Amino acid sequence: MQNFKVCLFLLLCFTSLLTQSCGVNPATGKQEFQLVSDKKEISLGEQNYPYGQQSSGGIFIHDADLTKYVQHVGQKLTKHCNRPTLPYEFKIVNHSIPNAWAMPGGKIVINRGLLIQLESEAELAAVLGHEITHAALRHGAQSMERGMLIMAGIVAADILMPDENKMQKKALLGGAALSATLLQTKYGRNAELEADHFGMDYMVKAGYDPAGAVHLQEMFLKMVDKKSPNWLEGLFASHPPSKERLTANQAYAKTLPKGFLGKEQFQQKIANLKKWDPAYKAFDDGLEALKDKKYTKAHELATKAINLFPDEGLFYQLRGAIYMQEKDYKPAIQAFTVSIAKNPNYFYPYQQRGYCYKKMQDYKNAKLDLDKSQKLLPLEETKLALDTL
Ligand SMILES: [Zn+2]
């Protein structure tokens, strides 16, 4: 019986391979084996983009001019890429960790924490050009295709597995949300080199100086040498920098025409980020203090951040989180309420306020908040809290 199931499964796999195996490689223009169609790739990106933004800190809402600028630079590059017809989008997310990512189908974000580290528009173009390449050359889709083949192996193993182990396997299969998988995609060494190389082509065609891509790698390597923990968690986890990448970029830049660096323009555009940086620094330190259970210090840092930049919802969220740890649920709810008023589109303060209401046995309000949180970002832990109301 089990063998029959395996055969049926393999037959289904094989049929699906036959029906979806034809596609054009965007880099070479040649036919290649593809499991994920263009349509599927685009719809996956569209469905998971909002969740990816939520789990990366939510949209950065305080500087519409800066957002427009990032989008303008990004769109300028897409005109010259290998798949200009993808529905590219560019957003800034509100996270201090320096990072950037692309989902299949051209859905791209850059973190506030990376923007502030850059020095010129050409460096921004290098980051975005690199991410555009991951989408344009199907790097995400390709790693999903590899994942699908691995999954096929897991499912086959599941069919053969005795029943008592199946629960565990099921948790493994269902536990990781797809958007998280898409975000944690690690591309191989070749994909990284390719993304740098093609990204530089797009930059140059859009008029930028390829030196931007060289500076970027130099800066990344310096950060690695310093072992900056934020960097190791962020961009470097998915885009490991290396001497090899720097050398390749230097060599390629030499063959390309010079262009626009845009240092001054860029510095003007990130002036607000620089102005608010001490507030975000206090917030980040406050998070660390909270982790170390130094509540008085954490409160001081939250208050400092709020005084420096009262419009930022994250800072009230920190205050709420500290009160919550102190089991002081009333002021925690107040702080999360202010956080929500400052930014009603981020899941976290709803989730946390929902937990507080639950603790206070106000199940009606708990349900309202947890439902809202689930709508913005469906999470297993929120579901569990809802199920046990
Ligand atoms: Zn990359």
C-alpha cells in the first residue's frame, strides 16, 4: 500500500514536471527547465510582499519624499534590466538592521538601517540593482524550485514514515510560513556574483557610476571585519560579502564607463534619517536593555527616544513591551494604543495589546486585537492565543 502511494506521488510529480517544465532563462534567453511559472512567481510575490514588510518592521511612514526617491531610483534601474515587465515595487521598512531583500516577481524592500549607512545615490542604485537582479534572473524562483524538489523528497519520506512520527513531520512541513521562507532565502555564491554583475550593468545603463557597487562591497567587508552584530543578522545572513565579490566588482567596474555618484543629493534625501538616528539608537539600546531585563534603563531609553521623535509608534511599542514584562498591563495597553494611533498598519502593537487584554480577561477586546494582528501578519503564536481565548 505504501509503495503504491509513493508510486502515485512520484507519478503526480512527474506529470507536474512535464506540464510546467518549459520557460525562458531571462539571463541567457535560452529555454530551460522551470517548475515555477512567471504567473506563479508574480502571484507569490504579490501575496507575500505585505507579510514580508510586516515581519521586517512594517513600512517606514515618516518620510514620503525619501520613499519616492528610493522608488524613483529603483524604477529607473528596472527599465534596463533583463525582465523590465515584472511588476517591480520598492518600499522602505522600519528596521535598524541593515538589510534589503527581493521576493520573486520583483517585490523589493530596503531597511531604514541600510539606507542610513549608504553614502551616495550610486550606492543605493547598487543595492537596488543587486536585488532587482535576484528577481529578474529568477534566483528566488530557482531556489524555490530546488526547495520543491527537496519537499518532494520530504513528502515521499513522510508517506513511508510510521504514523507516530507523522505529527512531528507535519509540524515541520506546516510550521514555516511561506513568506518567512521567501525572506530567508540564501542564494548561492554564483547567484550573488551574478546579482552584483548584472546589477552593475543596470546601474551603468541608468547613468550611475559603477564605483558605487565597489564602495558598497568595501563598506560591507569593513563591517564584517568589525563583526558588527546588526550586520551579521541582517544583510550578511542572506548576502554574504566576500573579498571575491569585491575583487570581481573592482575588475568589472574598470571595464565600464564612469557616471553619476550623487553624494550630495543622497545626503540631502537622508537628512531626516540622520536627524532621527539618535532616537532610533536609543530605541535599539532600549530593546537590548529589555532583553537583559534592565527595566529602569529600558524605560529611560524609551522615554529618550519618544522625546527625540514623538511621532514614531515603535517607541511607544517599546514602552508597552517593558510594562508588559513588568506585568503592568494597564499602562502597557495605553502605550500600545498610542503606538497604534501613530501607525495603525503594523501588526505588533495589536498583537501585544491583544495579549494584555487576554491577561486582564477582557476577551472581547483581546479577540478584536488578535484578529487585526492576524490580518496584517498571520502567525502561529497569535493563532494559538486566539484558539485559547
Ligand atoms: Zn544577493
